[in-house]
Amino acid sequence: MNVLTNKKVIISLLIVLGIVFPFIIPNLYYLHIMTLAFIWTIAVYGLNLLAGYTGYLSLAHGGFFAIGAYVIGILTVKLEMGFWLSFLLAPLVTMFIGLIIGLFALRTKEHFFAIYTLCVGYIIYLVIDKWEGLTGGVRGLIGIPLPEAIGPITFQSPTAQYYLAFFIFLLVVAVIYRIVHSLTGRTFIAIRNSEDLALSLGISTKRNKLLAFVLSTFFAGLAGAMYAGFIRFIGPEIAYTTITFDLLTYMIVGGIGTFAGPIVGTFLIVIISQNLQFLQDYRMLIFGPLLTLLIIFSPRGIVGFIQMQLYQRKRKKQESLAYKNREEETNAGG
Amino acid sequence: MLEVKGLTKRFGGNVAVKSVDYSVQQGKINAIIGPNGAGKSTFFNLITGVHEPTEGTIIYKNEEITRQPANVIAKLGVARTFQSTHLFEMSTVKDNVIVGHRLRTKSNLFDSIFRTRRLKEEEQQCIAKAEESLDFVGLSHVSDQLVTNISQEEKKRVAFALALATDPEIVFLDEPTAGVNPDETDEMAKLIQKMADKGLTICLIEHKMPMIMQLAHHIMVLNYGEKIAEGTPAEIQKNEEVIKAYLGGTVSA
Ligand SMILES: Nc1ncnc2c1ncn2[C@@H]1O[C@H](COP(=O)(O)OP(=O)(O)O)[C@@H](O)[C@H]1O
Ligand SMILES: [Mg+2]
């Protein structure tokens, strides 16, 4: 009970913090960083659903992020469609492309799946980079419009954009929470644990793996569309594998296969890298070894580490309680 | 109830199971014995859909299931345990078992996201089933422990509970007492007997002869993939070829 109420308190506090952040720190630059962190977290949640919960490490995730961004870019800039309709279509189109790629990719397993998807990710980059007529090639797409006003709400100011991203972020977290903590999530976890066992329990691993894959591309596409709508300029570098590896790092640091991991990992690293900006690319000299150590000492990241500590504390408490009870019994008996 | 005809499995040039005819006796404890590498596990894998047979047919309740995938066969009421357990060690015993009843539920992604009544009902159903199965195998007291913290024998019992949670009619147990000490082996034998008493059909691979002779109603002996004998425990004990196979081949404890 204690933990549960604690959790509720923590969640409420975080939501309040998210709401008041623009007032406590009225700094446009920090607002920009926070908005981006929300967007990255959504993408990481998609990756975590597939790699963390279902056990299939996709290295095409950055590619799907870029597809989401380019779909909204092409629809609004080239076809001059409205923002919201394009925004709705972007994750759906990404999901459809994900479905087709997933059908092939999921014929492979483990490291072959990782290698296969790495290639897929690179092909997505090449297509975006070379198909000038559609994507603008290296010049990219400029002038993605602002979201149209919804009634009295407009999205011109950075603060409004921050709140929009925050709102979608909360929605995604809630949806992921429900997926993960339901029979669907349990099915994914069963597949990650052992496909043979899952099959023997009557679970269609094929169908559920495809579901996890398609869902992960949906969230990647959504995050991509949000990114394009926020930055309003996109170039082929957002499809580059560095994006995939950034997302992967956020997930692993936070805790692969944990619910809070994507938030913890993304915000932590985004904030730390902002403060280490002066080191430029040498940041990696610090991050690399830290990441290696973390994987060795806590394969399930920061959140996994904390969970383990909490569990062990609870267990020790129970054991000492049982011990005390036994002692009292023998005392009463003697 | 379950019948196989001419069942054969070749892995490359290696014939793991060679033209076996066999029928499982309903409601009984059926045992399959044989030296290591005789093809017992492969035989189970063929019936439960893990491997596709090279030749032969498998008929379950008058329906041919020969090339059906494992998940479809499970839904028909055929459950199994593996020679090595595949449990999720970092999760609780109960959480491991809850998913065992998933195959009897219909909730989909939509139900999960909107937490529909169907999802809530089916989740309760899965939890109740897990508790019932854990109670049956005598593990209620560890249901909140992480699997990594329970004993080898308890893990075997969790695997039983998982199989039972699927609501099976027939259960295939692949060496359920491997790596379990003698006292615990007796307890496992009691549990298997209890499952049979409940009306389940049991098919069992075992190496521990005293246990088999005491438990089984019917025994089939495999050697180099071939059925060399079958019959009651008394018949098998007297069978010349069986004695030869066990003394001549690799005797395994
Ligand atoms: N997946 C597989 N691929 C190739 N050979 C296999 C496979 N599974 C089993 N075998 C071979 O089939 C034979 C029978 O193995 P198995 O059924 O595990 O024997 P048992 O369970 O009786 O000890 C062995 O020679 C083994 O090497
Ligand atoms: Mg075996």
C-alpha cells in the first residue's frame, strides 16, 4: 500500500512539475529542450515496447521516426494539406510501412533481427537522402506549418508548443501503461521470456510480435511527426543511425523493459548532455564508459536497479518479520 | 485419445524418431523411457508441434493435428513442460503463471488500451486460474516470490502450474524430476498422481526407474528412435530387449 500511494504521489508531483515548468523556468532555451525531451521519450517508449517488453531489438527505430517526420513534412509542404490531418496520417502511414517491413524482419531473430533492422534503417536513410523529388534530398523540407488553432487555443508560442508536446506525452504514457499492464503486455513479456514456452501456452507469437513491431513504429512515427511540427525543418540526418543509437542509449540507461525507464533515461541524458555541451563530441568519452559500466552492473538500467533494491528491502523486512514471529512463538511455547 | 502412426523425424541424416506407432491411454499415466538421445524429447516435440514430423500422422480426438503449429495444438487442450524450465526469473511466481490462461481469453489491444469490461473480467479469470493452479501444485506460499529466489524443485512445480493454467486434457511432462533430490522426487510423483486422479491424461518422460514402475500404467521404450517395447511396468521389467538396451547402451540416471 505504502509503495502504491508513494507512486501516486510521485506521479502527481511530476505532472504538476510538468505543468508549472514554464512558469518556474521562463527560459525559452530550456523550454525548447524539455519539449524535445518529451518527443524523444515517446519514441523511446515505442522502442521499449518492442525491444524491452517483446525482446526484439530493432535498429530501424530512427528510420521510422524519420518516416513520421517526412510524411507530415511532405503532406504539409508538398501537398499543402492541413497540419492536423497530416499529423494524424503520419503515424498511421509509418505504422503501415512498419507492418510491411515487420512481416519480413520478424522472420529473423535475436542478432539477425538487429542486423536486419539496422540495414532497413540505413535503407530508409538512403531513400530519404537520395529521393530528391519527394523529400528534398540533402536540402530537406522547410516551412512545415504551425498546428492550426483549436478553438481559442493557438500554438504560436513556445509555451503553447511545450504544453501540446506535454499533453501528447501524458497520453502516450497512459496508453503504454495500459498496454504493458494488461494481458497484451503479459503476452509480449511471455514472448521475450521464451518463444518456445509462449507457443506451448497457446500464444500466437507471430501475430503478437507483429503487433509489438507495428505499435513501436506507430510511436516512432508519432514522435517524428511531433518533431517535424516543432522544429519545422527536417533534413535526412534525422534518419541517420545516430538517432537510433541515441534512442537506444536513453532506453538502456533508463532501464530496458521497465515502465519508467524511457522517461528517466531520456530526461537524464538530455539534461546532462546540455550541461556537457562545452565538451562537444568528447561527451562520448564520458558517456561511453559510463554506459558500459551501467550495462555490466545493472542490465535493466537505473529503474531496474532501483526496483531490485526496493524488492530486496521488502524481502528482508518480510524475512525478519517472519523470524521475529517464530521467535515469539517459541518464547510463548517455552 | 491421442494416436500417432509411423511418426518419423530426421534431422539431416540423423533419424531421431523412427516410424513410431503409439497411442496414449486416456486418463492414465503413460511413460516413455529410453537411454539418452533415444529421441524421447523429440517425440514430445513432434506431438506438441514444436517440430514438424518428416513422416507420419498425429491424431488427437479424431482430428488430425500433424502439421499444426504449437500454439494451435495447445488450444486444443494439449499442454507440456520442457526438460529445462523457461521461466522468467526476475518476475514473481504468480506473474509467471498468469499468462498461462491467456489462450482461453479474447481481449485484444483495444480492450487493453480502453480497459474494457471484457479485459477486466478476463484478467480476473487469469489471476484466479493462476492461484488455483499454484494451489494445486502446492506453491501458494511462494506465489509472490521472484522465481530466481525459489528452489529447483519449486521451479519445476511452477512449470506444472503453467501447463495446468492452460486448462489441458492431456499433459506432456519432459523429465520433471531431473535435477531434483530423492525426497523431492517422491513429492513430484505424488503431484503427478494427483493430476491423474483429477482426470488428466499424463504422458511422462522419466529416467528414474523406481518412480516410473510405481507410477505408470503403461510404458513405451524408445531406443535409437525406435519403439522397442511397450506394456505394463511388469512386462517391461521382464523384457529382454529393454534390459539389453539399458545394459548395452548408455545407462543414464
Ligand atoms: N533440434 C534438433 N536439431 C538436430 N538434432 C536434434 C534436435 N533435437 C534433437 N536432435 C537429435 O535427436 C536425437 C534425439 O534427441 P532427444 O529427442 O533430445 O533425445 P532424448 O530426449 O531421448 O534424450 C539426438 O541425437 C539429438 O542430437
Ligand atoms: Mg530429452
